[in-house]
Amino acid sequence: MTKNSFGPQGWTPARIGSLSGKTYLITGTTSGAGYEATKILLSKGANVVMLNRNPKKSDHAVQILKQEFGPDTAVSSITLDLASLDSVRVAAEQILMQVAHIDALICNAAIAQVPKQTFTVDGFESQLGVNHYGHFLLCGLLFERIEASSGRIVIVGSNGYKMGLKRIKFEDLNYNDNYTAWASYAQSKLAQMVFGYELQRRIKAANKTTQVYVCHPGASRTSLIDKNGGTVTKLLWKVLSIFAQSAEKGSWPEVMCATEQSLKPATYYGPTRFEMVGPVGECPLEDFALDKTIATKLWAISEKKTSLDWSPTLVTDGRRD
């Protein structure tokens, strides 16, 4: 096991100083790791904008948080449905009007283990559409604001990325042939991670300042599988969750990636004990997640699917890198 650069206890929120004046955007914050990350950031004095698809749940979460941290707590919400590219575009416009400074965008929201093949309104396999395409578009639309803030983009991946084909199924992205919940989920998380590492490379080549980090929550007790998984998967998770950590600890890697100053590119952060629980630090990363050929192809397809051209923002000296 690699020695943890944060010591034997790993990274903890105790390392965070005051975040007064800083603004964080987080997708998927009405429960689970996203909600816990919001609480940690608010406790340090940050402003948090919650991006959720259900406005009623968002409003309720805001009310609960203001009861806990005080009526003047800087927490708000904007409706964002990652399963709809139009919703992402509308939300991005609203964010750009309301949020002048973005210290970090945390791409936390996800769906997992969808038992039967379903599609987003734009025709994407639901897990690939929500987990990857929706976040790809959101990051692209907000990139200039994040760059102007010298901010960060945090991609919340999953160890599921290495449980499927261990590649992007370019010949059948929607898994029309032989759909399985595990394989399609694994592809969606791999796509997110490949995108994150490719974005790191493009930012460096373009001499930009935005930092991008990739992490995972490990095995955490959240409602992710309960919301989407099939009967067998839910039963299996009830057994395995006995050994899982809390949603709060599951949020630590994404909070670390949004706030910690000593992080590295091309690195995968999360719980280090069997990559499931325990001290947060650097985790092993499979080479295929860093494959530049796959990344270049995925980037081009993602731009086409989302009708987004990032080239105007990722340039230096007037040329695309």
C-alpha cells in the first residue's frame, strides 16, 4: 500500500481552514455524499449552491441546513436535471447570472445500477447520459467562469469504472445489445474519469489555471442503489452496506479535491483500505482510465452529442491544443 501523504489517518476535514468568501457548486445534494459535502463546506463558512433536479427536495434541504447553521447561512439551490441537456443549459444560464465566482464545481450527482435499459430525453442510455454527458455539458458551459475564478472541477468517479468492459463501448454506447446494469454503469463512470483526466491535459496544454481532480467515495451508505437498483442488487447492497462507511466519510474525497492545496494530476483519490473505506488518500488507478486515444475519441463524441464546442475556451495563442 502506498504511504498516505496525509499521514496514517489520511485526509480529514480538520485540514480545512476558513472558506469565507468562497463559492462551491455541487450536483446532487438532497441526500448522501452531496448533502454531507454541503454541510462540511457550510460549516467552514463557504457559500454553497445546490444543483438538484427536484426543486421541492432542494427547498427542503435548504430549510434544514439553515435551521442547523443559521438563517443567514449562504446556501441556495438551482434546478438542474442532468438527464436533460436543455435543463443543463437553462441551469448554466441561471448560474452565470447569479454566481459571479466559482471556486469549485463538484460533479457529485449520479444514478447507478438501473436494472432495465432506459433513456434520457435526448436519447442517451440513462447512466451515461446523467453521469457523463450532463456533467460534460455543465462543465463546458461554466468553464470560463471557473477559469476566471482560478477554480476547480471535481469529478466524483467510482471503483465501478473497472468492473465492466474496462473500455468505452464506442460501437454501442447505449448498450442496445446485451444491456446490463453493471456494464452500463461501469462505462458511465469510466467515461467521467476519462473526461476528467483529458480535461487536465487540455487545460495544461492551453496554459489555463483551472484545476481538475478525480475521486471516489468508496463504499458509503447512501441511497444511490436504493433509488435505481434492481431487487437483487438492492438485497446484495443491504448485506454489503454493513461493512460500508457513512455518507459523511464518503463525502470527504470530493471535499478534499475541492479545497486541499497539495493534490496532483493523473491521480485517483478516495478511501484507501481496499479502496472502500478507511483513510482518504491516493488510490491505485488503472492505465486504461488515462488512455489518450480513448480520451480523444470520447471528447469528440461528447462534444457532438451535447452540441458543445470547447475549443474557444481551451486555446492558447489563438490555437487549439
